[in-house]
Amino acid sequence: MIFVTVGTLEQQFNRLIKEVDRLKGTGAIDQEVFIQTGYSDFEPQNCQWSKF
């Protein structure tokens, strides 16, 4: 499992989240991925995720 966390800093990390989601979608990442998106407004389509 890969866990991506961006913490609680009030900044968006959309580029990181989009890239991890893209890699998961293309099959480059074959493990389960969970992303804590924080204040980012991008919603991953290929990974499990939660705001906080």
C-alpha cells in the first residue's frame, strides 16, 4: 500500500495528487493507493482518498 499525505498546511498539492492518480490509472503503480488530499481541490479517480 502507498499512502500519500499532504498534511494540514492550507496549500493545494494538486500536481502531486494528479500525478499519483495518473500513474495508478495507467498501471505504472500496481499497489493499492490511499491519498489524504488536504486542501487540494482535485478529486482522484483511480485511488481511494479522503480530505483529512
